[in-house]
Amino acid sequence: MTQQTILVVDDEPPMRKLLASNLKASGYAVREATDGSEALKLIDEHPFDLLLLRRQHAWAERAPGAAGAQEECRHARPDPVSEGT
């Protein structure tokens, strides 16, 4: 079985590092992004099994061009289970 890869997106370093550390300790491969722009770059470069991000990021409201990042992430790799519901 291949190792599942998770992208953790959070603009607060302590929370991002805590999540990443716990996930790595549980056997997952983890990549980290500090904002939507960085997350979208990583999504374009690598397939992820799961994206973890806050529903309302501070950067989503203040960063130029990042307002739609959450929506982009949602459509980057649709969940076959929830797709069509």
C-alpha cells in the first residue's frame, strides 16, 4: 500500500507544524503551505489524498487573488464519495 499524502494549509505556523507533526507520526506523508497561493502551486505539482485547511482562512479575505482558493482546492481533486451528492 502506498503512503497517503496530506496537504496542510494554515497561516499560523504553530498550528500547521502541530498538525503536520501528528500526521507524520501517524505514518502519513505531509506537505505544508502557508496560504492559498502556495497550496495551489503544490496541488498543481503533486497529487494529494487529503487537503486540510480552515474553512475561513484570514488570507482568503486579504490576499489578492486568494479569495477563490478554497473553491479551487475543493475542485482540484473531487471526492468520488461526495461527488454527485
